[in-house]
Amino acid sequence: MTATSQRFREFRMPDVGEGLTEAEILKWYVGPGDTVSDGQTVCEVETAKAAVELPIPFDGVVRELHYEEGATVDVGSVFITVDTQPGADGDGDGAAPAAEAVPAPAPAAEAAAPDGAEQPQERQPVLVGYGVSAASTKRRARKPQPGAGQAGGGPAVAAAEPSAPVPAPAAPAAPAQTVPAGVPEAPRPLAKPPVRKLAKDLGVDLAAVAPTGPDGIVTREDVHAAAAAASAPAAAPETAPAAPAPAAGAAAAAVSADGRETRVPIKGVRKATAQAVTGSAFTAPHVTEFITVDVTRTMKLVQELKQDPEMAGLRVNPLLLVAKALLVAIKRNPEVNAAWDEANQEIVHKEYVNLGIAAATPRGLMVPNIKDAHAKTLPQLARELGELVATAREGKTSPAAMQGGTVTITNVGVFGVDTGTPILNPGESAILAFGAVKERPWVHKGKVKPRQVTTLGLSFDHRLVDGELGSKVLADTAAILEHPKRLITWA
């Protein structure tokens, strides 16, 4: 490997979940010219059902973003290039070193190699996920004119041909001023990601902003001041970070000519959900049973628990007690907590319960699970349930949080729905639908009274769970919700 190839490090898309093949770039936190450090988050990607922030595994200056936001990137593809030795070409070290690099570019590059050559070999450049497989790297074409520098082609050539700018003293100055957003020279604007985003939102060209922060960093105040002086006209250069080739990958919704139909690409969460439910529906023979139950006592217990000091600061709701009731029912009927291993023709009985909670999020359906839920106290379960749902709705659930589930609950009642026939989460044995709690006339102690009633629906894999077993699990869950003191007597 040459010193030049070691200097310009390419970060490949890692497999942030087990066996994933692609990821969609949701948001860039850096742009060409930004200084990055080992471990710094550079972008947010969505794979399968999770949005994950990716940290860069080395220090340097961002040279090129190979994809724009919204693009789908295959695992193992280069999506960002970083200059780990900014200024090594003589752009910030004076005229003498640059002049020496003209007749003998190779020694000049090799002189800077030892410091940067050892670092890349010490660790694999992946801080999140399972690494990437070796793949060939595409190098961009020869260096274009300064006006085309924003396309990302210019920086790539600087890596391959460090001796190209023959008039060494003049070369650094011109590119630094003509293409400040795409050339890795020292005079480029320095700004933190939030400030860079603010500038983009306000239509401010950071290259035209006079920095007042320490070490020449552009601050929020600088951006606001520049926006007041000259607003929209400077916005055009700021749209340059992405390369043109990936633009096709960032497919957007297409509206028909008559405006009566809109076609949206199937990707991300929707794509993963479709594959999962289709595979589950046509692999596991589903059976769904229903039961309607008086949960008045459970609703009273919810109100009492909200006043309990042990539950202070925790979210207490009916779903919490439904989860606890299901866990007790599984303990009483452990055979339901199993998985079908088609490859080995085995039934895998599990001595733990990873309780999945179906969560509706802006990105679609997610089913993260609470690990070892069977071993948690009610306060612990409440805390993890609250954190799990909040994280899912923010789109920050990690792939690991959605793996290894055994049984799931879907709370369709929050939408005012009485019940449903839920589809099993792949690899799981059962899923419980918790319907809306409504006041209904009910026979209580021989008299018709208004009581709080709900309907539960349990779908299960009939390969694993016979009708008797599924009925016992559902009946036990309902019995606990009707008389919540059974949480103590049966547990």
C-alpha cells in the first residue's frame, strides 16, 4: 500500500445488524472540510428497523461524501473518505516542502507515511456493527476544474496525484478560495455539525462567514450575523457535499401526471416489516383466540400504583400490568415459550422471556424487546418499558434490541380498537393483542353494572402451541387482569 492510499482512508458501510445487506443514509452530521476525530458520529443510517449513528474510526478531515441523504448504500461500500494527514501536500506547511514534492512526489509522500501508515493497521475501521468484507475500491476520475470540485471528483485526484499542482506556492491558495466546500486545504471553514446544519437551514455559505470562535471555528452567532447580511444567494454552494453518482439511489416519491397517484419507494422500515410479516404469515400456521374480560380491578390498581413511592418517576399504565400478567401466564405454561428450528428439525424451549413490545413510530412498526423480562420486578419492568417505547418512537432503537424476542405484546387499544389478529414476529411463538378498555354493562356479583372491559387476542404458532396450551395462556392472562392479586398468588 502506498503512502498516498494510506493517507486517504475510506470508511465502508458496516453491517450494524446481523446479516444486513444495505442501509439508508438518513442524515449527515459532517461535510467536506470538517475535522473529525476517532469515535465521532458522522452520520445516521437506517437498516432493517433501526436508526443507528455511525462513528468514524480514525482522525482527519472529511474529503468526500460519496452518497447524499436518502441514498441506500450496500454494506461494504465506501461512503465517506477522510484525509488522515491534512496539509501533507504542503498546503499549510510553506512553499519549501511543496517545491520539494514536485520533482520527487513519491519520497515526499513516503516521508509523511510512517505516522499515518501504522494507525490504519492497528484496528479495523469499524466502531459499530460486524465489520465489512473486502471489496474493490473505485477511484474517481482525474481532477476536474475548480468549478466542478463540489461534485467530489477533485479531492479524489489530489490523493492519486499529489504532484499535479506544479506551481506549488500558488496551488494551495486558489482552490481554498474557489471551492471551500470540497477541497481539503487548511483555509476551509470549521464548524460543529449543529452550526453547519444551522447554516444550511438559513442558506448561509460557511466559506463566506468570518469566524469569531476559538481556532477559527464558525459559531452560531457568526451564522446568524451572516444570514442577516446576505441570506439566500449564498445557499447554493452549501448544497454541494454529495457526489452526483449516488443521486439515483436517493429515490423520492413520484407523483403521476394527473396527480391522482403517488409512488413511494419501498425501503427502510417498511421494506423490513413487509418481508417479516410475509415470511411469518406464510411460514407459521397462525391460530388466534379471543377473550373478553372485566379489568376494573386492574384499572384501580394502576391508579394506586401511580401513588406508590416505589413507582415514583415511572410511567404506570395498563400495558405494564398486561405485560406482567402475560409473564406470569408464561411461567405457569412454560411450553409456550419456544421456537421452531426448521433447519435442525427441533423445538427450542427457552428458559428466559425476551418480551417484545410493538411500537408504532414515524418510520413504521418496530418490535424491540425487554431482555430477561421474566426476572424483572414491576418497577424494573416499568422503567425498561418506558425507555424501550421512547427510544423506538425516536427511531433510535439498536438492532440488538430487536433481536432474540420470544413473545410479543401489541397494544392496539391505544387506537380505540377492540382487538385484532396479530401476526407473529418471526421466530417467536405467540403475540398478544391488548384491546381498548371501555366501560360496558357487565354482570358483576349477580347484577348488571358498568364495568371496565377489554378484549385480548392471542395468536400463536400452531406447530409449537396446541389449542389447549394457547387457551391456557390466554385464560391465565385474563384471570390475572380480572383479579390482579393473582400476580402475587400465582407468581
